[in-house]
Amino acid sequence: MELKESDIRKLSELARVSLEGEEVGLLDNMREIIGYFEVLNELKTDAVEPMSGGTSLVNRFRADAADWPCQGLGREDFSVKEGESLKTPPVFGESNA
């Protein structure tokens, strides 16, 4: 497919993008891009089944449960506790604990 400057102007009009002087000079880039699609059109795709969506996978959600069996385990390993909160040593700087 041969692209002309009038094709670029028509595409910019359809996309509602205004092109100024040197931007129309992108014609060579557009020809190169279209060239890649022409190469792809040469591929044999007869045995490829068309896709109607991205994937057939389904999300499987679990019900939220407040009685998680491991909830609260490991609290005894924290040396500093403040109410329900557990304090950890700072990653940067000095410890103020």
C-alpha cells in the first residue's frame, strides 16, 4: 500500500489531530509502519483460531472470613507492643524506641 501526503492529512482529520508543516514529513515513518503490517499479512494464519476475547480464565474469589486460623500468630515474637500495634525497628536512621 502506497501512502501519499493526502492520506496522512485525511488520517489526521479523522483523528481530529492537526498537523503542522514538518509533522506531515512523518510520511516516511508511516510508510515504514505500514510496511511491517504488509509483512505480517504474508504469514499463514489459516490454522489459527480467531479470538473473541483475551482469555477463558475466570476469577475465583474466596469469601472473606474473620476467623482466619493463623490470625494473631507470631505476636509473641515482637519485643515492643503498643495496644494492638506491633513496633518494628526502623529501616533507616536511629531507633527511638
